[in-house]
Amino acid sequence: MTSDSRLSALKTAFDGTWRPSYGPPPADEPPDIVSLVDGRYECRSCRPPYEAPADGKPHAVAAHPRFDDLQVDIVDDRTVHLIGRRGPGVTFESTTTVTADGQTRTETWTAAERMDGVMVPTAAPMVAKPGEPRRQVLFTASAVRVGPTPAGAHLVSGTWKVVEMDLVNHDEDTEYRVEDRSLTMTDRLGRSFTAPLDGTVALYRGDPRFDGVSLRVIDDRTIEETNLSGDTVIQVTRWWVDLDGRTMHVRFDDLHGHVMEQSGHKLA
């Protein structure tokens, strides 16, 4: 059983509303390299790279994790709109606009989650009641040009360094409360649970990937969360709060080689 003193320390560390930080990528992160010239769009730095004619029609794109075909629309001399589809459904959408001087780029695109090994668009709430409206979860990023503007190319073309990134509507803002030897989590994606801090499995609501959760206390500022579907472990997440009480770190592991690390800060 978790001691009263440790519960008090966990409450001090975790209680509040937390916002993930989507800062600029590391300094050694390769820049974005995009080309739109002679009616053909290429994302050379994307993983995997892809290309398609920029004629406003869908074209097949092989081996991409988010779409099977891509439509590239040239909106004007500074703006490009992409629509990716898998089957009849839109699975990716982005709008890129460059300032008139050609030196700053703003891109907004739809977020995605990996479900059953497939990337699918993220919407809020993740699990909707009948008739409940949902909105796409959107990222936005600003980038600056770090090379010359290619001659004869559309202004989105060139080499770009991302300097700022965030969720448009802060859909991942998350509230934690430690009370009665349990932790309660709620977020703006509609996910929630109240789970004992002793490893007992509790109900996880609002995420199609999970229906159960168990929590394990590691120390006064660290909790490990195990997410389950039935009896199968789907994801293991470790959350820890710095001594400053304002910064949280998280490590997501889907147990299939996909690990993501992130930090966040306390809002209140």
C-alpha cells in the first residue's frame, strides 16, 4: 500500500492541468525539403518521401502510412492544399502558406493516432456519443527558409527549418487529481479514468484502443500507466514530474518498437 506521505507527495507533484510542449525539433533534426515545380509536388524529407502531380486530382502514392492517394491543389502563388485518402475516407489534410517575402512558412495539418498498426486521423472526442459532433485535431508549425528560393518554383519549394509547433486547439490538455488513493485523469479528447494507485485494473473511457488501465507508483514524482484492451497490454506509459513542480516528462511505449518521449508544463 502506498504510504500517506508518498500519496501527499504525488498529489503535490501531479495535481493540476498539464499541457504538452510541442517545441521546435532538436537542432540536429534535418530540415524540411519540398519541391513544387513544373506541376509536380515532392516532399523529399518526409518519411517516407512521396510525390504527386499538382493538378487537383487524386493520384496513387505507394507505401505511405497515412494515405493511398494524394490530391495536391495549388490555391495561389503562396498556398498549397493537400488531401490524402485511404479508400473513400480523408485520412490526411494540410494547408501550407508562405509569407509574401517568401521567408516564412506556416503549415496546418491533421493529427493521427496509430490504431491496430494503422495511422488514422485523430478527432475530438475520440469516442463520440450518437449525434455528438467531432472536430479534427490539428497541428500547426512555423518554419523559416534556410536556403535560396528555387528559381521557377512555387514559393512552398525549398529548404525549411521548423522553429515552432503546437496543437491548434490544445486538445491534449490533461487534468490529474490524486484523491482517495487513486488518480483521476481527464483530457480534452474525451478520455478519462479513475484508477487506484495499487495496480488494480480500472475502466478507461474515451479511447478506442483501450478499455482498462492500471497504475503503479514508482516514486514520489513518478507513475507508470499500463493501458489494456481486455487482458492484452497495448501501451505502457511512464510520467514523471521535475523537482520544479512545473515540468512533466512522459515516455509512451506500444511494445512494438514505437517509443515516443515528450515534455509538458503545468498550467494551473
